[in-house]
Amino acid sequence: MPIGILTDRDVLKKIVDRPEIWDDPVSTVMTKTVIVGSPQDDVEAVMKTMTEKRFRHLPVMEHGKLIGIVSIGDMVKAQVDQYRGEIETLETQMIGG
């Protein structure tokens, strides 16, 4: 399990109050409560979690190891691709039927 994640938002939140954070250890700036996903999670559930919790990156873990990080952009693209596929299938069925 990751002990933390450091994002641009973490840095921006801290630098507003303390511009000298550049000399601080990462552990003082990072988000320590990390929500993780698994390869089996579906796109809709991951998007919902990311939207509700207001974060843009989700570490993906398998067997206790980090295997990737997905972004909200990855999730939006996957959902758009899925919708396009469904639309094409429906169009094909309508034309063929």
C-alpha cells in the first residue's frame, strides 16, 4: 500500500501558505490517505470515486504492488470510447435491421 501520493495540487496548497516548502521533506507535503484501485474496477465506479473525492489520479494496486496510475482523463477517454462503441453498434443495428 502506498504511504502517500504527491500531486501538483498538494504542492500548490502548501506553497500558498509557505513559499519555502521546497526544502521540506516530501512527507510533509504529500497526501497521506491514499485511495487505490485494482485492475478489476470498472470505469464508472472509478470515475465516481475520483469525482466525489475530488482527486485526479488513482494508483492501481495488484497483489500489494503498484502497477499503474490512472488519471481522470484516462477515465473520461475510456467512457467516451465505450459510448462511441455503443453508438456504432446501435447505428449498425438500425441500418442493418
